[in-house]
Amino acid sequence: MAAPMNRRQFLGMGAATLILWQFAPGEAEAAYPYILSDAEWRKRLSPLAYNVLRHRATEYPFTSPLNKEHRSGIFSCAGCGQRLFSSRTKFDSGTGWPSFWAPLPGMVGTSRDLELGYPRTEVHCARCGGHLGHVFDDGPRPTGKRYCMNGVALAFAPD
């Protein structure tokens, strides 16, 4: 019979498991079809868009002009131009960030995010891997999802 684990061994095993789980291969580590060097991203994007899209920062709530965008059109990735969301799925979540109940099919990917110490689902552009925001299970029908996106990570084109 094996000796029982002491508290230090148990906690160490839990920490190692958490670290391995956080860095387990997922969609976010996949190769993307649209790739630029860091210098090219810096040149292409504003400082805030660069920090959000390339370094997973978050813009301040209620600062994006896209919160008040109610025209018919398409929201695309501000980094690579991939079409991401239709205005038909946009809703006012009251959170301060543009929110959608569904992306366009196959246009976004997701990965685990433990940056705040608890699991969340990060949303990224399926073409360039740019960080867009997070998805939560408290959205409206028909999906029950709230894709809470950083406005600076999006560009809008009216129909």
C-alpha cells in the first residue's frame, strides 16, 4: 500500500495540474493562416488595438463607439479584416462592451483563459488569432451566449 500524500505533495500536485491544464494545447496555439511579425502588427494597429489583439488586454468598459452602433452590417477583426459577427446578433448587454449572441460560423475560435484565477472562455479570430474578448453563458435566446468583445478589436462596415 502506498504512503498517503502529505499536504505539501497534494498542493504541489494540484498546482502542477492547474499549470499543465492552462498550457495544454488548444485552438489558441494553432497555426493561423494570417501571420504578421510583431513589428508589422505594431505598425498596423493603434497601441490599444495592439495590446488587446496581440497581448490579450481589455479596453475600458463604455469607451467603444461600437456600443452605440445599431446599423445593419458586419463586425470584422480590426487586425486582419475577417468577418466575425453580423449586426443581427448584436444586443445591449449593459456590460460596456459590444456583445453578440453568436459569431458567424467558423469565424472565431475559443481557448481556456485562467488569467483571473478562474476559468473563462477566451474568443479569438480564427484567421489571425487576435484576442477579441470572452464568451459567457448569460446571453439571450436563441443561444444563451454573450460574446463580450473589445470594441477596439473590431471594425464595422454597414450594409
